[in-house]
Amino acid sequence: MVTGQRRTFSVPVLRRVLLHVKGEILWHEPLAPHTSLQVGGIADVLVIPADVEDVIRVVRSARMSHVPLMVLGGTNVIIRDKGIRGIVMQLKYLTNIQEEASQLVYAQAGVRLPRLMQFAFGRKLSGMEWAAGIPGTVGGGVVMNAGTRLGEMQDVLHAVDFVTIHGKRKRVDASTLSFLYRKTRLPQGIVVGAWIQLRSAAKDTIQSATKHYLQYRKTTQPLTLPNAGSVFKNPTGDSAGRLIEAAGLKGMRIGDAEVSMKHANFIVNRGGATAEQVLTLVRTVRDQVARKFGVRLQLEWKVVGEK
Ligand SMILES: Cc1cc2nc3c(=O)[nH]c(=O)nc-3n(C[C@H](O)[C@H](O)[C@H](O)COP(=O)(O)OP(=O)(O)OC[C@H]3O[C@@H](n4cnc5c(N)ncnc54)[C@H](O)[C@@H]3O)c2cc1C
């Protein structure tokens, strides 16, 4: 989520907005280490709220002062080299998870999907196997309708714990939302948690599905190098990776940004890539695939930050 208008903000203005925050406040924080691709510039300020009340406090005062605010999970976003003006919020302290009712799990937005999957497994609950190996958070997973061929967030999402841009907390039933491929249509605001509806199953059944999928990822994806997951959405009836590979673009490199040799729909950071190099490579791949096959690939990544 991004709210507010783009502007430069002085430290005194931001200090006033963040006056009552209980969590951590990191000024001029380099964001690359907070992302899985490890590129991108500096945030004016990175805020790590202590709890949901803290989130509400920041949302309300940021709105009153017209300071933009975005949430960063960090595994499907590319942050431009000039960084992000305003407030970046990371929800890494919102990590509670519990079985609230039979087979209904509540997870706060900062819980990583693999942990939610492990939690479900420990209680012999099935439904999250698709999340094996997806490193994002529950919040990002809801916003992106994260998923794989095994399933996606919309299959298990019961309701969303949500803070509106006015700083009001409300429960949004999943039945009132529409889900697209890697996108949930949500009102503007911040996901602070989600109720996930699972079902009982034998541990063996759950384990064999996740094991199989993790193995598949290991053999097909460049997991040992920094990356941000799939670059492009799969066009209907085809796969972005197949098209990029068929266009002969595997291994193409701009600076330290490289189209993975292992999976053509991944761009990896060979060490010192900049966001500019990554985004130039993205444009080049998109143009060449369009020229060769007449297919305009749509970006799955979210690109954020100052141009
Ligand atoms: C190795 C690897 C494999 C991956 N495999 C898959 C896969 O198989 N399937 C898949 O779907 N994805 C995959 N991903 C991508 C990613 O993990 C998911 O899309 C995940 O859902 C994004 O979560 P995130 O928390 O990192 O959010 P980010 O990537 O940081 O954010 C995505 C968007 O959601 C917004 N956002 C994040 N959290 C919140 C919140 N709490 N409230 C409001 N807005 C929010 C951000 O502002 C941004 O616009 C993979 C990534 C990697 C690195």
C-alpha cells in the first residue's frame, strides 16, 4: 500500500508524525538488505511498529501530515535506486499466530508464509501446502494473492484484519473481496492479519505434498542467489519462463543483473546489481519477447520508489 503524495519530507516533519511510536524507527535506512533481491536505495525512515496499535498510530498521523506510507515485506518488490520518500513500514513484530477456532488459524501480517505452513503442519491442518518455499509475509501474501499451481491465498483466506487509510481497524470477509492472478482487490490500507480456514489431514499427506514442491523449487529455481521470485506473470495458456527461454535470453546480463540460467522468469543479483540494471534488463526481456512472439509480458513484481 502507498498512501499520500510524493514530496520531500524534512526530518522534523517525520519526527512529529512518529512522535508516539513505540516500535523501532530507523532514519535514512538502506533498504537493499531488507529485500530478497538486495537492490534499492534509502528510505527517509523505516518504521517497525511494536503492535497493531502502533500501526494505527502511524497511519493516522501520516495521513494527517500527508506523508506517504508503504508496507515492505521485501520478497516481491523492486525498490528504485533513489529510494523511498516518506515512511516505509515493516511488520516484523506482528508475528502472533494461533488456532482461534477449530481449523481456523489467525496469523498476524508479519508472519512468514513458511512459518504459517509449519504451524498448520504441526496441527495436522492442510491447505497451506502451496506456500512451501514462498518467503513472503502473510500480509504480502494476501495483497498479492500469492500462490502456485497447488493453490493460492484465495483458497484459504477467510477474512482479513485490516487498518484503513483513516486508521480504522476492521474485519473484511474474504467473500466480499475479488481475487485476480497475483492480486487481491482490497481497499487502500494495511493488512495486519488474516484468518485462514484449513482442514484436517494426515501429517504424511501434508508432508509429502510440501516435500515434493520444495524439491521441485530446489531443482528449478535459483534459490542460492538473491532474487525476488517470478518477474512476470504467466500469460494465459503459456509460461513467461518458456517464452523468455525460447527467445534465447537465459543468461542475458546487464551489470550484475542476470536472467537466471536455471529459470528464465527469475532475475538474479550476481553481487552488485543496481535497481537500474535490473529494470533495464526487465525492459529488454519484455521488448524482445514482444518482438519475437507478439506477447506483452506483465510484471508480477511491484516496482516502488523515486524515479
Ligand atoms: C525465491 C522466491 C520464490 C517465490 N515464489 C513465489 C510463488 O511461488 N508464488 C508467489 O505468489 N510468490 C512468490 N514469491 C514472491 C513473494 O514471496 C510473494 O508474492 C509474497 O506474497 C510477497 O510478500 P512480501 O511480504 O514480501 O510482500 P512485498 O513483496 O514486500 O509486497 C508486495 C506488495 O504488497 C504490499 N504489502 C506487503 N505487505 C502488506 C501489508 N501488510 N499490507 C498492505 N500492503 C502490503 C507491498 O507494499 C507491495 O505493494 C517468491 C519470492 C521469492 C524471493
